[in-house]
Amino acid sequence: MQKQGGNMDMQQSLTSKLPKYIPILVLTIFLAILSAYSHPALLYSFGILIYVFLVFLAINENLIKAVLPVYLFIILFQDTIAVNLELLSPSLGLVANYMDEAFLLVGLSALAINFLKGKKIIGGIVFACLCSIAGLGFFSGMLNAVPFSISLLGAFLVMKGLLYLFLFMNFTYSEQDLKRYVIWAKRYVAIVLIFAVVDLLLGKNYRYLLNITYEDSVQRGAIHSLTSLFMHPGIYGWFLVFAGIYALAAFKVKKEKYLLALAGLLFLFGMLSFRFKAMMAVLVVLAIFYILKGYKKVLTCLLPLFLVLLFFSLFAGSFINELTSSTINNYVTADIYDSARKALYVIAYEIGITNFPFGEGFGRYGGFISKEYYSPVYYEYGINVTYGLSPDFPSFITDTYWPHIVGEIGFIGATIVAGLYSYLAVRLLKNYSKMTSDNIKIFLLFAGLVMVQAIVESLGEPIFNGAPQNVFIFVSLGIAFSLLSRAGKVKNSKVAPWTLAGQSDHPKE
């Protein structure tokens, strides 16, 4: 009798859980029947089932947090991995190229399910900005008769970074999580530095082995611009400056001088990318850092800074002058038919004035979609003949960020985006010192300075749109704001609680 009762309890348990799995069972049967009639349908069905399975797993945020270090490693070297996988199979290369988009779709789907199950969502300001950007972009597209499919693809790429921010700020992180991420990041930095030295010593022979096809004639003495394991020196320079900022933030909190020396080393190797924007980012970040230290403590750091600048000026002073002059000539004084970047800026301004307060709509100017589905806007404004912007050679269409934003969502949209980015940086820089944990202080200061770095570099490249930069920037910001929100909850922050769920003790973001 006892055994029979146990069986009945098990049957009742299975019966109560069965309704949860009926939709998945029905979907599986439907896709199986569909697949029997079409080979492409079989592939689509397989993809849908994998998506459903991954979303089911991602509902548990601990799984996403557990795989995050490995995922970031793949995204960091995504281009190099994709190029080499394409030699084995074009399909594998395609999967690698779109992994950041796939991860985001799975994560957001899981977050939406958890929200419907009662999870309290933070990030009201970020969500409001996303809605405003979407409204402006789609309305601009309607005014300019942009096909909805193009608008949808363009919207996703414009908002991808902020969606990463929104996703990761809605996870909860412990200090142990933070320590684990930092340990993994240190390993990545060590790998990049080791291969930077290999690149420095072997040059083209090394790049040939990794199928790094980028060729750069920029050279100072025997040193060429470095790429390490990346496909472009710009990404290499950005990453080492990104890593150097963490060492600088750790020095600010812990006062250990070796951390300042480490930051100087990383900045120096980052500037060996010989990219003007990396050098400018370092100078601006250092300026903000000195302001944060207080004027009385500035002299403490002036000596090492002076030594670094003296070494670099003796080694590459004339090169810096040449690079500055070349940057001005290529992007400021050049004719718009000779400089793609200047053309994109000038025409974006004209679009902003002509279409005020709207733009041309998502997928129509300065972004990847406007290149893949060559936009008629380039013909309309006569820059289809500019080198790098023509339909036959559109490689430089995605070389800027702010023209892309102004051109597609207008001056109002660009103001919203710039205002949000500034708010994120200022909020972190103002509040990091209020944290009780040194590790959290360091991370919040790091994330705030990283945003400063990104804003500076965004003047010369689409850093907020392109992986791996946008993934690393916005994941870091998401983690930082989650930690800040949790600290605000513990301290009973004076900021009025407000979330999308309507009732939360998280402070407003």
C-alpha cells in the first residue's frame, strides 16, 4: 500500500508539471513534421530548438554568470576566431561572427520570462532611453519610407550596446563573482601582452600564421603598429588602455605603487598600436584621474607621468607630431570626396538640419545595415562617389559613431544618447568612493573611466556599436550599476525606488 501511494504521488507530481512542458512538446512535434518536407526547414527547426533550449537554461542567471568569462574570451578574439574557422567551414565562421547577437537575444528572452514570473527589473532611465531611441528611429523610418525589415535590423544594431547594459544590470553579483571575473581578465591581458611581444619580434611572419590580413605601414624605427591576437591595431590599442584603466583604478583605491607602474606599462603597450584615439583616450583618462585625486595629491603622480611622457616624446615625439598633423589633414581639412570620415560627419550634420528633429531612420546612414543594403541616402547627398562610401567599395561606411546616430535618429536622438552616456560615467565616478568594499570601489571607478575612454574614442570610431568593445564596455557598466544598486538597497538610499516592475527597493538608475 505504501508503494502504491508513492506511485500515486509521483503520478500527481508529473501531472502537475506536465502543463509547463506542453508548449515545448507541441513546438517540437510541429517542427519535426515541418522538417520532413524541407531540408532548410530542418535547419531552421534545429536552430529554433537550440534557441528554446538555451533560453530555458538562461532563465537561471547563475548559468550566464558562470559562462561569462569564457564568453567574453570568445568575443574578445571573435574576429580572429571567425577568420580561422571560415577556413574550415564558412558556416562555423558565420556562427562565430554572430555570437554576440545570439547571446543577447537568448539573455533578453530569459530576462523577459523572469520578469513575467515576478522578477523586479531595474534600469528605468536606460529603458526609457531605449524606448525614446526606438520611437525616434522607427518614426524617422516611416517618414522616409524605410522598409520595416531594414528598420528592425538597424534598430537592433543601434541599441545592442544599451541592451547588453540593461541585461547585465539586472543580474545580482557578489564580491566573489567580481574577483573571479578580474582573475579571468588578468589572464586575458597576460595573453594579449605575450602575443604583442611576439608580434613586435616577428611581425608579418607571425601575422601570416594567424591569418591576420591587416597591413599597416605605420612604423617608428624598427617598431610597427602592434595587433597581438586581434585583426586590427585599433582593437588591440583599445583593449590594453581598457586594462590599464583597471590598474589605474586599483592604484587609486589601494595606493600600491606597482599598480601605477602596471598601468603605465599597459598604456605604453596600448599606444604602440600607433592610434591617435588611443593616445587621446589615455590623456583624457589621466586628466580625469588627477581631478579625482584632488589637487593636493596631483604632484604624487606627476613624476611617473612625466617620465612616461618624456620617454615617449624622445622615442616617438616626431611621430606624434606627424600623426596629429596627418589626423587633421585627413579628417578636418580634407575634402569630403577624399575623406570618408569627414564626409560622414558633414552629411550627418546636413541630415540633422534638413530632417530636424528626426533623422533618415534606422538602417539608412553610417551603420552596417546601410552598407549591406546600400542606402539611397548616399546617392541623395552625393557621397556615393567618396572613396570608401561607394556601392562598389563601402568599407568605410561604418567608420564613425556619432554621424551614424545623428543621421538615423536626428539631433534629439543623439542628445539622448550622449546625455545617457555622460550620466552613466558621472554617476559611477561620483559614487564609487561611497562603497564599503575596496574591490567594488575599484570596479565602479574602472567602469566610469572606461566610459570616459569610450566617449573619447567614439569621436573617431564606432566603439559603441562594434564588438568586442561594446560588449566589454556595457557588460562592465551593467555589473557596476548592479553593484551600485545593491549597495543603495543595503544603505537605504535616498534615491526614490522605481523599476519597471513597479514595486522595488532598488534605487532608480
